[in-house]
Amino acid sequence: MRALIKAEEHRQAGVINLIASENYASREVREATGSVLTNKYSEGYPGRRYYAGNEVVDEVERLTQERALKLFKLNPKKWGVNVQALSGVPANFFVYSALVPPGEKMAGQALDQGGHLSHGSKVSLTSKFWRWAHYTVDRKTEILDYGKLTLQMKKEKPKLIVAGYSAYSRELDFKKFRKIADSCGAILMVDMAHFAGLVAGGVYPSPFPYADVVTTTTHKTLRGPRGALIFFKKEYEDAINKAVFPGGQGGPHDHQTAAIAVALHEATQPSFKKYAHQIVKNAKVLAGELKKKGWRIVSGGTDNHLFLLDVWDKGIAGKDAEKLLESAGIIVNRNGIPYDSRSPFNPSGIRIGTPAVTTRGVKEKEMARIAEWVSGILKNNLDPKKVKNEVSRFVKKFPCPK
Ligand SMILES: *Cc1c(COP(=O)(O)O)cnc(C)c1O
């Protein structure tokens, strides 16, 4: 296994990683995940455990909670946070099960319109236990149409509305979501898994002034270990904590909790603010440069860390684009675009994101270079083998966190 881990380390260092949901965690974060905390059982919550020997783990979990609330400037009298959910999908599931009786209706952005599996997709367990109304982007602008959303929600009357996405490049108007939720008596949950780091860095609107519940992963723009956080207004605290444990999980992964605390600390530093701003600058430059070269960006551009490139617009299938770029050492994932005419397995687009390359220190100037490579390869103007050599030299100047 040591050899395989080394091989993966080598692979990660040797490519340009444009996967929008990935990042490089710091050594300190990785050390915490590899710590002796993995040895402990601590079912329950701080001060209320079902095992002895939890005096240190209690402090770990309390400190993580404190840091999570502090990072997002939340008043501990009004907001609480659960740090035990093992990942983003279970976190969402626990919130639904805590707040919405089975068989009732919820609403979320459709998966093929930028939403996430855990927002009621047909293949997700979330659609087995609840009914869903899915909202879409406008066919022409490829941006959410809040007027249409208002009418749809008034008609559907969901018990809970999820705002949040995995493949949407625009700001969300949380104030409007709040108004819509109020107009139909729904709870408003924001799933900020993708953009939590941008909120923390002050470069994307915060959902907290408007949401009742906010879930997030910790391993995307937040640059921590794999994991999740569930923030809730105090009135939902008991129900949500019970849904996590004993409802859906046993013992928490304390090593992961500790690593989340390390990442949260890192995210309060001024350098993280700069990092978050640079992520967005880089995404804007990359999208802009590709646009100049004739590529169609879904919705015309980006306000965050990602965008969708409509490669089928130039007659290239998403899967082929993904493969071609990989052969040149550039890693992306194929992705459906709104109202895609092709199948999800080989869709019309690719998703491009800048959190990982920005961690390595890549800035605007280099983004223009990456745009040239991406465009040249996809247009068959550049030899992927040659580019791969150039990429190998390029990435050496931008090392991964040690
Ligand atoms: C990534 C993501 C999740 C799921 O996270 P996992 O940690 O993979 O379970 C949930 N919601 C959204 C919007 C995401 O982008």
C-alpha cells in the first residue's frame, strides 16, 4: 500500500487538476487524519458519551464546533453545528430525516441542471423516502429564474427547499430563496458543499443570514479532510443531532473531526482570504480566455470557482474531451449541461474548476497558458504528448503542499 500511496502522490503532483470538487489539503490536515484519534470510540456528543476515556475527544469536538461557528461569524446563541456527519451525502440525508416526514415533498435544483445527487435524484435514496419537485435554469440564460421558481414553489408547496449545486457557475440569491421559502412555508436549507471556502473567504454571498440549515462538505473549496458540517438554527438542534447519532451513524471519526478543526483554523487566516479571491479570479480568467478562443461557456461566464464548457457545441463529446485532456496531463470531469441532448454517461460538457490549481500557486498569467493548452488539445491543434511534457515541466514550478 505504501507504494500505491506514493504512486498517487506522484500522480497528483504531475497533473494540472481542474476538478472543481477537489483540492490539496495541507500537511497539518493530513497529519490529523493520520493521528491516533482514529483509535477511539466516542458515540454520543461532548459530555454525553457512551464510552469512557473521551476527555480529550470531547475537547477536540468542542473546539471544532467553536471554530466552525467562528469562521462563518455565527452567534452561538442562535446557531449550532454538528461536526460528526461522515460526508456530504449522509449530512444532507440526516437533515431531511430530521425535519421532513417520509413521503412529504422537498425541492432542489435538478441534477441535470447543476444540482446534486443528494437533492432528490432518481438514483439517490433521498428520492426513495421523499417526493421531490425539481427546479431548473432558464433555457436561454442558463441562470436560475427566481420568478419561475416562486410560481413553481407556490404550486408544489414543498416542506423544505434545498439551494445549492455542484455544477452551476453563478451566484445564488439567498434572499430570494428565503422569500420563496416563506411564501410556501418551507424550511430553507443551503448546501454549500462546493462554495463553502468562497463564503469563508468573503468572495461569495453568505447563506447564513437567510437559511435555517446549512450543510457543507469540508474537502472542496474549504480545503480540509473529507467530511461534512451541518449548521442549524437552535430550534433544529435536537432533531438534527439525533438524526446523525443514533439515527444514521455510530461513532464519529474523531481523526476526521480534528482535521476539520485544523482546516477551519487555516480558513480563518488572511492567506485563506487571498486564496479564495484568487480561486475566483483564476476561474474568471480561464473562462474568459476560453471564450475568446471561441468556446461556449454555459451561462456565459462564472462568479465562482467553476464553469461548464459546452464541448459538444464544437462537435466533441464530453467523454472524449475528458480523455483527450487526460492524455495531456490535464484532469477534468465530463458533465451534463442544462437541457443536454446527450446521455449523462457521455454528455455535452466538461466541468472546469480552479480550487486545486490555485492551492498550488497558479495565478492569472498561468491560467491563460492553461486555456491555450485546453483549447489547442480539444481543437486538435496541439499534440497531447507534447503538451504532457510541457505540463510536467510546468507543474514542477507549482508544488503541492508538502
Ligand atoms: C460534493 C457534494 C456533496 C456530497 O459530498 P460527499 O462528501 O461526496 O458525500 C453534497 N452536496 C453537494 C452540493 C456537493 O457538491
